[in-house]
Amino acid sequence: MAVIPVDIAGRPYEVRVGAGLLAELAPNCRGKLRKRGVPIVTDANVHAAWGDVVEKSLRDNGHEPHWRILPAGEATKSWDELSATVNWLLGLEVERGDHIIALGGGVIGDLTGFCASVLKRGCHFIQVPTTLLAQVDSSVGGKTAINTPAGKNLVGAFHQPSLVLADLSALETLPERDLRAGYAEVVKYGLIDDADFFAWCDGNAAAMLAGDSALREYAVAHSVAAKARIVAEDEFETTGRRALLNLGHTFGHALEAETGFGDRLLHGEGVALGMVLAARYSARRGLMPQASAEHVAQHIGEIGLPASLNALGMDCDGAALVQHMLHDKKMDAGTLPFLLMKGIGQTYLDKQVSLEDVAAFLDEELGR
């Protein structure tokens, strides 16, 4: 088992990465489960795959699980589910010193973490991510949120978990499409500031996704360590350092909004295509060699992720996609900073990007 510390000032915690952690959930949470009753928020798919394993671990150690089983999918990150889940937790008489368990992917982690952040002005929670995307990204760092009609993750809070347990065994029951989508958040760390890790991805991603357990542990642990370093430097995204973690997200969230935040385009797929677009736009502006941008696109495509806007079959133009971007959380005084690249592993925040130029670029990518 790999153990990665997240050194948040005053609230440090561990991310544990290994196989079999769900079967040992209660021992891993020792000292944090104060009462017999343990509230667990999950979705129907995860409960069907892992509910019995978690139930046995808790009951064998003297606990009684209380389950809230939500529909799987991005639509669950809503005001209605936030309100209903908070009321459910209040009905269980959860106290500020208690821990809520978030068992699932990024949707469950985001919703549960936001519930914990507002419940009685803040109680504890434990992230137990069951998707690759959640294990390497959303479960670490304390960003919690729900979606609104205006856009994705626009209502939320920074609220750090007390512990993250990333069980690699859970990846074995993950649909192949979801596994590939999660990989986007792995290769992102190479594109941000680690060209050597991108080279590792080039050579090992296919085998890792095919099931090589050692490669999976390395990919998850390395990604978590990269994120932990950035989060420790800039917990609340005030210096710009943490903003680098949003590479591909400005383009990706716009694509998710245009396609309805559903199964047509998964979050990780949107991020993957968003990184391709960021690379190609960087090359268009002369910041990055065209060959490097096409290397990014080729790698993303070979993994089976979308690498072309035309593949989505959207009936819109660049201006419509830019309109979605106006709801981006990075908007500052009416301008939108973009994460662009000077090369592979050389991402930076550019505050001088013309949205009209972005719209023209997207029209070109759409073949308009």
C-alpha cells in the first residue's frame, strides 16, 4: 500500500492507495468512526458492486452502516439531492465530530463533501473513491460542489476530507469507458509540469488500463502525490498554482454543458478533449510546437478518448461554446484566464486570451 501525505496547514491527512482497502474499511478508519452507526453515501452501481463488502467490514467491527443510495450519474450533483441528503444526515443526528463516508466516484465525493461542509457548519468526511478519475483527482484536495443550470461545480466549498482510501480493486469492476475517462486526469499531471511522467504514460498507459496492477498503483500514487504537492502550495487556488490542475477543464466544461452534462460526454472525456484543444490552441498561437500538440492528440486518441470536436457531432458554433465558458469559475473582472502550454509539461495561466479568437479557433476545429 502506498501512503501519500497531504500537508494542508492544520488539517493534514493521508491518501492510502492499494488493493483490498474496501474489505478492510473499518480497520483503515480506526479512530474516526466514533459511534456504532456509520452514514454512507453511495450510488446504486457502486452499492451493487461493493455494498456487501463494505457492510461486512463495518459489521464485523461493531458498526451499523446507514446507507443513502443515490442514482448514478452527473444529475445527482443537484440542489435537490444536496437538500435531501443533508436532511437525511440530520435525521441520523450526525454531529460535527462524526465522519460521513463518501463511497463512489467524483459525483458522490463532491456531493457528500459539500453536504459535510455545510452540515452544522462543517463536519468530517472520508473519501472512498471507486473510479480512477476520483482516485487521482476529485477525492484529493477538498473541492466539493454541485452543478446548476448555469454550469458545472458553480456552487460548492473547499472542505478537506479526513482520509482518502483508494482501493485499486474497485477499478476491476469499473466499465472500460469510465476507466479510460479517468485516465485523462492521470495524463494531465504529465502535461502540467512533468514531461517525464507524460513519457511514462506514452509507454505504459495501455498496459495500465488493461489491468496491470503494479502500473495502476504507480499511476494512482504518482498522480495523487503530484496533486498533493500543488494543493499544499495553494489550497484555495489563490496564487494561481492550483489553477494548473484545471488544464483542459475550461474547454471540457463548455463541451459538457453543450452536450447536457450526461452520458453523451463523460467528465473525463471532456477533459481529455479539452487538453487536446488547449494544446492545439497553444500551437495556433505559436506557443507550442505543432508536433507536440499533435503528439498530445495522438496519445489521447490512441487510448480511446475523444481527440476531435467533430467526433461529438455537436450542432453549435464556437461562439456558443465560448458562451458556456463565461460561467467558468476562473472568470476575473470580466476576463477569463486560460491554461495553455509552451510544450509538454509546460502549462501556464494566460490572462491575455481573446474570447473572440477562441471562438474562431473552435469554429476551425468544428470545420465551420
